Amino acid sequence: MSLFPDQAILRNVFSVSAPLWPSSDGPAQLKRSKRHARPELYSAWSAVDDLKNKAGQLSDEAAREISKASQKTQEKTGPIELYSAKYYAACTLGGLLACGVTHTAVTPLDLVKCRRQVDSKMYKGNFEAWGKIGRAEGIRGIYTGWSPTLFGYSAQGAFKYGGYEFFKKFYSDLAGEENAYRYKTWLYLTASASAEFLADIALCPFEAVKVRMQTTIPPFAKGTFDGISKITALETSSGLYKGLYPLWGRQIPYTMMKFASFETIVEKIYDRMPGSKSDYGKLAQTGVSFTAGYLAGILCAIVSHPADVMVSKLNANRQPGEAFGAAMGRIYKDIGFVGLWNGLAVRIVMIGTLTSLQWGIYDSFKQYVGLPTTGGAAPPATAKA
């Protein structure tokens, strides 16, 4: 049934012979004049209906195709048992896709953020920055650093999500089912911190190349491996990891907030919805993941921003052979406390969008291979009692 009345109903109601209600004999047939408008030229209601119907048909068709592809994939891979090696492999692949794709997509935002962190007076805003970069370097310049971003955050996402699922189960088994539920927030925090510790080791070399490419004009390297070669030639392999400590300082609190707040928000959403999580379809569960992901992303950006600024400064300005503590002290003296919050508004938009998309992609991938989405599980029977 259409939301809007069709042409026949409009003619019946507003015709001259029956201004308030249609005649039992049907609508009056008016004699057309030479200047009478052709009705087919003014079919606004039917055009809207047609557009909505076509969009609905396309959406339904896409959903059916995705469902068919999902079924074929599950037939090939076979059933995936929770917490099996195949389960962790699927979560690892889902994390790789979620982080690699999303971080690469927002490279233009990240480019402006990094440059403003290093020099707050360089640009007044995002659009001015993109305009200047585009005029000077073209579209390719706006995506400076996309290659190390793709490699680095794909690796980080694989360790982060796959590691989180592993450590969450590992620590849960150590604590026991009842204690794991009672102290679930601590479980989320510990599991995510453990996973991020390893993920950052994989990310750090690529992050070093990315930041240097984005904060030097023109970029100091043509691509990822060119950048790695140049850094190791000048500073040995240690140059790739000189930002590891501040990276841990940025990413571990960020990831702890990301996973703990996401799990908590998802649980609160389902608590306030009628029924249980299992009563809702795939689309609704993915929508919950998107919503919780964006809210969690705002908190993540605020918690980790000072360390993010420091990472950019250290990778751009740390002198060869300079001690970590001395470099941080020198940079803080230059920028002060207020300088640690340069670019926060941009990062909130970027991280909120990133986090919601990552959780949406990750949980959609889990559904695609036949796994449940993250969070919102019912408490164990002992905890209910």
C-alpha cells in the first residue's frame, strides 16, 4: 500500500462534480479543453511511488543475493564452532577488513589532522586544507599516506579483533563463568589491552612511515616500502619503532574504551528494547552495532587524543639519538597542555565514524559466516539467580 494517494483518488475527491466525496457512478468525465494539461506530465505522486517501489525491490534483491552468498560461503567453510581455531581465524579476517578498509577511506581526514597537530596554523579548517592540497598536489595528494595506512591498520585490526576474542575467552575461563559475568567490564578492559599490545607492534612500522609522509611537504617517500627503506637506511630498524611507547599510550587506552564501552552500550540498548537480542533480525542487530560503535568512538577519541598528538609530534620532530622522555618533555614545553588537544573536533568526527563502521563491518562479516554479533548476550543462569 502506498503512503500517497494515487491519481484516481485525487480526481474523485477534488473533481467538480463531487468536491467532497466521489459519486457512486464513478468520477465525472470532464471535457478536455485545448489548454488542458496532460496528466502524464504531472504524475508526481506515482513517480514517488515508483521510485520507492524500485528502491525497495533493489534492496530486497540485494539482501537476497547477500543471503545466498552467505549460505554458499557457510556451506564451503562448514559450521564454525565458537572459540575454535576456525572461529578465531574468522574474527581475525573480520578485524582485518574492518580496520584496513575504514582507516584507508578516511585518509584525507587523517592527513589534515596530522598536519594540524604538527603545525596548528597550517590550515584553518578541513575544506581549506583539502583545497590547498588539491591545488598543489592533486587528488593523489589528498590521499597521501593511504598505502601505509592500509597495510598498517589491516595488520592492527587482525590482531586487535582476533586477539580480543581470544583473550576474552582466555580470561573468562580463568575467572570462571559467574565471576566473568560479575566483573565483565574488567574482562573487556583486560582482553582489549592485551590484544592491542600485540596489535601495535604490528602497526608501528607502518604508522612511522604514514606520519612522516603526511607531515612532510612534499612527502619524504613515494610509498610504504620506499619509506621503510629510507627510515632504516638512516636510523636502522629502531627508527621504525621509536614511536612504539607513545603508540601504546594512545592505542591501549583507546582500545580499552572502544571495546568496553561498546559491549556496555550494546547491552544497555538490548536491555531497553522489548524481548531479547535473539528476537531481532540481522539488520536490526547490525544497526545496534553501528549505533553503539559511534557512541563508543566519541569516548575513544577524547581519551586517546593527547597521546595521538604526541605520536605525531614524536614521529615528525624527534631528533636522532634523543631519549624518549627528553623528546616528550621538549615537545610538551613547546606546545603546552592546550596543544595536546589540537585537532580534537576533527578526530571526534573521524573516530566516531571509523568506530561505527568498523563494528558494523566486523559484525556483518560475523553474520555472513554464520556467527553471532558482538555483545548483548544473556547472563549465565547462576548470575541471574
